[in-house]
Amino acid sequence: MKGKKRVGIVLFQLGGPDSLEAVEPFLLNLFLDPDIIPLGPLGWLRRPIAKWISSRRSIPVAKKYAEIGGRSPIGTLTERQRAALVEALSPHVDAVAVTAMRYWHPLTREAVESLGKAGALDELVLLPLYPQYSFATTLSSLKEWRRVYGQPDGGPPERTIDHFYGHPLYIQALVERIGSVLRQFADGASIHLVFSAHGLPMSLVDKGDPYPRQIEATVRAVCELGARQYEAWPRTHLLCYQSRVGPAKWLQPALTETIEKLGHEGVKEMLVVPISFVTEHIETLHEINIEAREEAEKIGIETFRMMPAVGDSPLFIAALKDLVLRAVGIETGSSPNAASIGANR
Ligand SMILES: C=CC1=C(C)c2cc3[nH]c(cc4nc(cc5[nH]c(cc1n2)c(C)c5CCC(=O)O)C(CCC(=O)O)=C4C)c(C)c3C=C
Ligand SMILES: [Fe+2]
Ligand SMILES: [Fe+2]
């Protein structure tokens, strides 16, 4: 009998500064990315503009990183996901998983080097850890992969998982996380569920970026499943977008406006659900858990809670495992219904 397949897995993520000194070069890498800031004919100004923005922005942003422990936890938390995924896959395939961060170490180049050291592979699975596809995240990472890795002759066949916003185990992982926080309220049904996704400039949405539609689909699926599984599932939910950068028009409504509006309506209890992230980082730990919380308190909201990210929870790792096994054509028999997975964007 043939042994297990050797499967390379590349986990793509945004990355974050691992020290306060790394904040400025991290931001420089981010603002140098034409998929984050398309400059069109002004592209030749990219470097001076990116240098200017990152040097100015690094001062307030480093203060925020200082308040959440002096670094982004995204590297450590992604490493936990990577290790848990390899372990979960071990009965089925011989997995070699590496992480390719878009703007800070381990960068894509380092991921390619690590894979090179792993020896021959039967297949390669590209798995961006962004549940919802966006030009700014998924596409940017995959383009960087192609630039750095190229298309080596005789390389293993590549399978790309470019989104998983409706995967039943991912949805279940979110519902379970929300459920665990709902229990901390006297009556879950009467609180406000506020889904908060990372924002996106309207310029990308107008170019056909499927991200907002996929976010909406995730929210719908979570609420449908939650209402079926929990008697005290909140009767009201809203979707808003956080972390706008710069003066251009972004997806609306903003998280801050939403909190303000709910406060004025007399809402006293809310649970914020970060919906586009799979680990904690500055956007959840600072923007929601510090800044939005302060805002909420000021406006009279008495109980403000945030759902912890799906992280390396067994259900989320099971979702990633299922995605990888399907990508390499292995059926385990315990997989969820194929029809509900990876619906078209
Ligand atoms: C879900 C995913 C994300 C989308 C879509 C996205 C778009 C996007 N982001 C910026 C600018 C910044 N993002 C920053 C941090 C950051 N962004 C995401 C995810 C998405 N971004 C994550 C996970 C993080 C956290 C990284 C960490 O340190 O832990 C930052 C840096 C922080 C700051 O300066 O506020 C910037 C800048 C743009 C412009 C954009 C769409 C075009
Ligand atoms: Fe971002
Ligand atoms: Fe951001």
C-alpha cells in the first residue's frame, strides 16, 4: 500500500509587528502594496508616499501596540493554528505547513525557503487565513506568492482555497464562540449582536471585490445556525465595518457610529463579533476591546463584550483540516455536507 501523501500547506496571513521597532517597517511594507493602495498613474510616487504615511502613522499606532503588549500577537496565534492543523491532519497526510505573512516575518520568501528544506511534496495547498476573499488580502497574498515562488518546473500541483466564508465548520466555530459569550448575559435574546468586519475602501468594492457580499453571507449563516441552536440567541443583529484608514470612502456603517447610534437608542448590552479575523490582533484587542469599549461606556452601554477569535479552537481547526483534505481529494467520511462548502463567490 502506498504511504500517506506529502502535502505542503502555505498559510497566508497579514502579519503584524513583533516589536515596537517593527511598527514602522511593517507599515511601510503595507503601504507599499499596490493591492492595498492602488495609485494608478501615480504609481511612481508609491515609495515616497508609503514612507511618509508609515513614518507619520507609526507614532500613534506604536502607542496602540504598546497598550496591547508591545507587539502584535498574530504571529504567535497563527503559529498555534499551524501546529494544530498539522496535528489534526496527521492521520491522513504527511503535512508540511508553513506561514507566509504579507507584511512582517515570516514573509513569503521565508515560507518558500522553509518549504524548500522540506524536500519533495506530492501536492501544495495554498490556504489564505482570510475566510472572506478580498483583493486587499487574499489576492494580494496570492500575487506575492506567485512573484516569490514563481512557477517552478516539476513543482507539485497547487490547490488554492481562496475563501471559506460559508464552510459549515467555520460557521459552527463562530456560533460556538458567540454562544459561550451569550451565556454571560442574563438574557442573550435581548442583547444586540454587533458584527464588525475589517473595512474596505469603496474604490475596491466598485471594482467588484466580493468581500462585502461574503461578509454578509457569513453573518447570515451564523445567525441562521445560532437561532436554530440557541434559545436565547439575540433577536437583533447589525453588521458594521471598522478600521478605516485615510480620507477616502469606505464600507459603511462604521463601528463607532453604530455604537453611538445604539447608545442613543438606549441599548444597554452588546456583544461585538469580529467577523473577518481568525485570531486576535490590534484590530480586535485595541480597536474593539479598548477604543470601542470606551466609546460604549461613555454613551451609557452597561455591558460590552467581545467574542474571542476562533483561533485554534477544535471546530476551526477541523474546518481548516476539511478544506485541506478536500483540496487534495481525500474524503474522510466525517466531513460536512459538500454542497454547503465553498459556495461560489
Ligand atoms: C480581514 C481582513 C482585512 C482587510 C480586508 C484589510 C484591508 C485593509 N487594511 C488596511 C490597512 C491596515 N490594516 C492594518 C492592520 C490589519 N489589517 C488586517 C486585516 C485586514 N485588512 C489585520 C488582521 C491587521 C492587524 C495586523 C496586526 O498588527 O496584528 C493596519 C496596521 C494597523 C494600523 O495602522 O491601523 C493598516 C494600516 C487597508 C488600507 C486595507 C484595504 C485596502
Ligand atoms: Fe487591514
Ligand atoms: Fe486596519
